[in-house]
Amino acid sequence: MTAAPVDLRDPAVLELLRCGRIEITGRLVDASNATLFGTVSADGVELRCVYKPVRGERPLWDFPDGTLAGREVASHLISEVGGWHVVPPTLLRDGPFGPGMVQVWVDTDDERGLVDVLPPTEVPPGWLGVLRARDGRGEPAVLVHADVPELQAMATFDVVVNNADRKGGHVLAGVDGGIYGVDHGLCLHVEHKLRTVLWGW
């Protein structure tokens, strides 16, 4: 399944995530919680994945301990039921370091930007401004994002799940042409905590 873009809506993808053998091959060192990547495989089929064990979650003052993996799974379910399909297949299962969130790895198209910080004179036509600031040298800069229906759907999804952590790096342009949001551990709080870069609308 890794030779060509994976159809993330194929039920076989979730089944492989659920039943396949997880092998860890590395760690995303910039992540605030333990975020491991590797493969999940069964019957000669292999898929790259992200695995976030519950025991690797750092405590937060405003979210109950040990709930971030479950919030990631719930966000995926809401994305599917709502028809947005912006969260890659995600489920809760046992892994090499205990229970955790397992999610399909999204291969990205680095040439297709969706969120950026640019000088005001370099904003692409049709992009939407979010805020103006100054860079480290004091030069004007603007946070912008593309004006496309998929990002508008993601912005709506963020409002519904009360996403407190939509950073630009959590918006992925997939090589399959899709646009995906990742890292939803800080969603679904009982208090209003919406924080997203997708404010252009």
C-alpha cells in the first residue's frame, strides 16, 4: 500500500491499523508528546503510521491526564460523521508501549503550500490574511492561508471540535491531492478554547 497514494477512505486501511503488527522506526523529536512513527503490517501489506502512546503524554493543566489519544480518535470519528474527511484514519489500540493512538501517516506534497508567513508583497492572489506582524528583523509579515473549500471545511471542523491547537504544521497537503489535519489531542474541551490559524474567513 505504500507504493502508491493510499485511499484513506478504504475500510481496509482502518482494518490494517486495527489488526496489523506495529513496528516503530523512529520518533518525531519536535513533538511535545511522545510521537513515534513506523509501519503497521499484516498479510504482506504495509502502511506507514504514527503511534502516540498514552503513557507518553505530558500532563497539561487544562486537559485531564491520559485523554489526548482518545481526543484524537474522537476527532477522527467526528470528521467522518460530519462528512469533512479531514482527519486521517485514526484509532485507539494497544501498541509496543501500551495503549495509544495510531494514525495513517500522510505523505505530503511539499510544493503545495496551504499556510505560510510571508512579506505582505508576496502573498499569492486569492490567499486570505489572518494577522499582520513583524519578523525577527522587524520587517512586516503576514500570516496567510489558501482560500480553498477543503481548508474551509477544516476551519468548520475546528469550530465543531473546539480545536485549541490548529497550527500551520498541522495542515497537510497530501500527495493524493487531499488536505488533512493532524494532531487533535487538544480538542473537545468543555470550555471554549478555539485556537486556529484558519481565521481567514
